[in-house]
Amino acid sequence: MSQKVVPAAEAAGLRVTAEQLTPRDAVFVYDEFERHPSNIVAAYVFDAAAAEATPTSSEQAYAWVRDRLGYSKLFHRRLERVPGDIDLPYWVPDREFDIRDHVTVGGPQLREWSEVRRRIAEIAATRMDLSRPPWGIHIFDQVAGYPGKSAVTVVVLGFHHSVGDGVATRELELKLFGGNDFPLPEPVIDDREWSAPAAVLRAVGVLPYRCVRFGAGLVRTRSAAKTVAARVAADEIREPIAHRPATRFNRRIGSGLAFDLVTIPMRSVLDAKTGSAERITVNDLMLTVVSGALATYLAEKGETPSASLAAMVPISMRGIAQWNSVNQLCQMSVDLHTDRTDPLERLHEIRLSAQREKRRYADSAVIRRESRMQTSPAWLLRLAGWARAQRVFDDADTVPLSNTTISNVPPTGDRLEFRGAPVVNAIGVLPIMDGDGLRHLITSQGDELVISFSADAEMLPDPEHYGELLVRSFQELAAALRARRD
């Protein structure tokens, strides 16, 4: 067997020190409240029927995680806020870290996929405790009832959004489940005590610099906003529609979250994609699928909106903008054209709408305008978070920009495994929030594409039916593409 080369950074070991958050990352701390958790949750499904797979005890789970603690600073740092939020918070080493606070193994009562699904929904809806490292790993062994498999092991990874975005999730999962066969050195933890008074003194010392930077940022972003307005007037770029009609999913959420998923053979998705006369992406297809299901569901309830709905679609700014944050996402608002009944016409229009939004976020002036957060002081970010928490959606006729979220996460590695069990699927679960009570996350793993959706249980009392509508919407779109090709 060939010797695996250890990267120099890993050979040197992980150094865990105090580090101040960037404004873009701190927003996920300031924006969080009871009905707006800032969680990233991913569930990994492994084939427990594989020959090498064995059940996992709590001690074995602790050992498995302990062997991987050198992969990320996430595992070792907790949040400290500066008194009065006069400056941005810090990640600081947690010397009282206890792995038992972060790793759980589901008991025998959690052996059915329906029960595990409910537990995953609870994990996604529960805010992280930022007084200790904000992550958790939950292992559910010998789960029956997962579509297409006799028995699976489900490993749920959750962490706070201020630590990273979907790309960070992909990078971490490759380290955790990538089958690395070399021992990592113990992380080196800075043993210096974090001092709140020292952080206050530092904040006071850098206040003049922060003020000058904030003022320069305002001048720069206002200038960029004028340039954007001129380009919009010249029809070089197009801003999204500011308000959309509110639906049942755009209200204040309750206490219950429903989570479910549907799977579609990847071969069928690629066949549909190649059957289009236009050059389309898998994301175009899935936006159209969700659009069709959402329009049908609302029509069945007698709640067809007065105008087309839109989706918030995250776009990675890596390679587009030079940001120093771990979260490098912007939020596109893509028209779903739910007012179109023909699936091919809807696909065509959604494709154009998505392209317009991508062009907008590739525009240099738009990028400069979006960078205003980078120089915002902590007190302003906290005030903005407080203001967002006060928004009332109960009687609103319209909502800003979008009605639902549709996120498409790139495929992960094909050779992931957990204690001898090969990966079957990687699933994302998005927490819901006030005004966005139905959210979708699309992943692909091997020969399957997964559409997972989370919703307020009162807004979507029949998730199984909504799942059926998603599958039917895809089938109708694929049939239409096939008929036109033939």
C-alpha cells in the first residue's frame, strides 16, 4: 500500500488562538434570535448493510471524533462578545471543552427513518450554544425505512453559520469522512486567558481607525450605488422586483419544523438537461421543479398569488469578490415565474432570470455596493439585526424580494465513509425563519439527486404530499423536454 503524503500544514499541527470575527461573519451572531437560528446542518447517510460496517457505541463515537479534532479550529473555540458590543466578537480557545457535550449516539428508540427525520428537524431548529464550541455530531445507527436501503447509519453534523458557509461544510466533510489514514498531531491550544477589559481597551484604541474606515466605506458604497443605478437605467443590469405577494409560507413561524426529502435518479436529471434546446443547468431545472410544485400546492389550497413568486438563491462570491470572511455568499432573488403554466416556458424564463441575477452579482459596481457590510461597526450590525427581528409578517400583503429559499450545494466526494460504511447520500437541512417558512436544499451524491425541504409544520401540514408534487413537477418537466426533443 502506498504511503499517503501528509500536507505540511497538517504535519505541523493545528494552532488554536483567539481570532476576531469579520463583520460579514458576525452578522450571523447579531441576526440570530429564537425564530431565526443561524445553523448549518448536514446529514450524511451511510450504508449500514455494508460488510465492513459495525454498530457504533458512545465510546467508539467519541474516539472517532477525537481522532479528527485536529482538522478544524471550529472544534476548539467558543464565542466571546465584547462588552456592550462596542467591537466585533472573538473566537477564543475553550480549555474546558468536553467531547461529550458535542457528540451523541441515538438510542434504540431512534431506529426508524421517520423518527430520525423528526430528530434532525429538532437539531436544525435549535439554536447553538455559543458559550461553548458551536458544533455537534449526532449518530443514528441501524436506521430502517430510508428510501431504497435496508439499513443506514445517519451522521448529522451541525455548526453555527458564523463559522462558515456551504463551501466550508464541503471542506470539513471531506476531512471527517474522507478516509484519511494518517494520525494527526494534537492541536496546539493557546493557553492565554481572553480578557474582556483588554478587548474593550483595544476597541477604544482602534475606534478612530474604525470610524475612518466606516466613513470611507460609506463614500465608496454610495458611489457604487450611483453607478449601479446608472447601469440599471442603461439596461446593462437589472435589479430584482422589490416586493412579492405574501403566501402562507411568509408569516411568523411557529414552534414545529417539518423536514422531508425526495430523491430523483441523477440519470433522469441529466437526460432532462440534455433534452433542452437551450443550454441549461441542473440548477435551472431544479428551480423550475420547485416553482411547479409550489404553484400547484398553493393552487390546491385556493391561494394562487396575484403575481409571480421568487426564490432566494445563494451564490458563492469566491473567485468573484476579494472578501476575507469565511462566509462568502450573496443572495440572488430569482423570479420563479409561478404565473406561467407551461413547464417549458417556465424553464425558459427562470433560466433568463437566473442569468440576469448572476450577471448582476458579477458586476464590479454591485460587488462594491455589497461590500458595505465589510466596514460596518459592531453596533450598527447589532442594530440592524435587532431591527430585522422586529419585522412583522402576520398581516403583510407583500414580502421583500423572495418567498422561499432554494439552495444548491455542489456534490461532495464519492469516497466518503464512516467506520467502514460507504456514503449513500449527503443531505442539507435549512432552518426556517419568520417570513421564510418553506426552504429547499438540493444536493447530489452518486446516482441520486436529493431535494430536501424544511417548513413550518402548520404552514405545511402535509409534507408527504408536497414531496409528491415535487416529483410530479420534475416528471412533467422531463416529459415536456423529451416530447420536444422527439
